[in-house]
Amino acid sequence: MSAVNEYHTNVYERITDIMYLLYEADGISVCELASKYQLPPETILEDLKYMLESEALNIFLFPYEEELDTDEFSEELLHGKHNDVRLYAERTDDDYMVSLQLSSFEKIFLHGFLQAHDPEGKFYETHEIFMKHTPEETSGEVLQMIRQIKEAIHGHFRLLINARTKEGIRTMEVVPAEIVKMVSDGSCYCMARSSDKFVYIRLDKVERIRILSKDRQELPEKELEQEQKRFAYRWGMRGDDGPFCFAMIVYEEANLPNRLYRELENRINGKWTKQKEGTWLYEDMVIDYESLKQWVLELGSSVRVRKPLRLAEEIRREAYQRLALYEEQV
């Protein structure tokens, strides 16, 4: 299982690069992009699909040498029917601003990427990329913390971490393995080995990180592989029960299937099946019942749980309790 930070680095760096290539005078085709990144055309089509369906990007794609109906061409393009056609992109907004709606982790990456590759801030001056972020999400301290963890992972160094807990500040000496992200709330953790077990340290709770450069230590490969496989089932960090089967119907409301597809595409056990027009079935193997339950509740009436039956019954009971509260107020 590849690290989550590597996945985001590849995808968002590539999407940014593809946007610039599409704005160039001669355009570029799906096959040419696939060859450039040494990826199958299907992966490039997924990138284009993200760009077209993102409400923040506001772009259209056109064939370079002929005029076609935009909606029909886009649909055929995403089905792989125009892989050899040279494409170009146009922005639909007047101020020529591209806005990437990113998670906190993605913002940290992109901010660091721009700092490394654009030290003079030309991106910001020309408004070619505009990131919505708050200062604390991309603060120097946070960026330095991410860099320290990556450096320690690469060099197999130990880390001394001070993190806030319910009992107060806790000091841990650990060997970091990966930076990982929870589906349930988008929070990022450092997966690390402490003593004889793996722990997960939530990054927004970390006060201080120090690399212990005197002591290099390799992680036991078999144990790390087992923990990575176990993490593939994790939905959150509340519990260790499971893994158990999870299935839910997702209805075509407010672009929810597309949004959830992008949110869950890193789930290696996740499976999407189209049931009928406007209805999708999502199936997965999950660890952490409570985090999953809270996540599903936040989706409201746009989804319906099929498995486990316990979860479906608890959500039904929760819905009746909420209804009863509103009826009391009438």
C-alpha cells in the first residue's frame, strides 16, 4: 500500500501540470498525456473527469481542430472515444482564476510544492492558482513538521514527539512509517512504531517533533506490511472492531456520487456498482464502527445503509428520534 502523501503528491502535481498543458496554444491529447506520465489513458480520463466536474475549477475542454457540441464531446471524451484528439481548455470565469478546493493535507502539499518550485510567488501574482486556506492550515510550523516526518521516514530515524492528549502533553519516541489520512473526518496521522506496537499520532495534536539522528532503525518489514494491510480497512480512529462488511446505496443528489467517489477512491477494498439511473451501491470492508456511523449520519437522506443491519437499524432509530424532537416543537 503506497503512502497517502505520495498519492496526493502525484495526483495534484499532475492535475496542475495537465491544466497548463491544456491552456497551451497547440493543446495535447489524452494519449500524449498518458505517454508523458507513463500512465494508462483511463487514469488521465479520471483526471480530466475531476477537472470537468469540479465546481471550483470552472473549465471546458474542446477539440483543437474542430467544433463539436460541448456536452456531447465531453461525455464521449470521458468514455475514451477521443483519446487521440488534441484538446485545449478554456476557463469560464472572467477573472482567469483557477480555484482548487483541497483538503488540509492537500493544501499543505501544494503550498510546499509552490514554495519549492515558485519561490518568487509568480503563481500568486498572476492568479493562475488560488488556494482557499487559513493561515494556520499552511503555517510554517505545520510544513516543517511534515518535512521532518518525511525526512525521518526516508532515513529510518527515530522521532521524539510531544502531542496533546486528554491526560496532557505526552512524549513519545517512535519510528515513523507513513503519513496517513482518515476517511471519516479528513484528519492526518503519523503511523509509527512505538516499543512493540504501531500507533497513530494525529498531526494537529502534535506540539513538537525532534529527529533523533543518533539512532537509525529499520522497521520490521512483515509487521509494517501487516499494519498497512490493517490500515486499508480503517475508517477512523475510534475503535478496532472489525473488519466487517459495509454497503450503502448512494442517490444522485447534489453531485454526491462523484464527490464520494473521489473521497473514497483510495479505499482498496471499496467497490462501486451502478444499480440503476441515479443510484449507486458502495461496498467496503471496514474497521471502526463508530467513525463510520458518524460519517454516514452526516450524509443524511442521500444514502441508505444496507449492511451491517445493526448500523441500518441504529440510523433508522436516530432518524425517528430526530423526527420526534421536531414534532415536539410544532
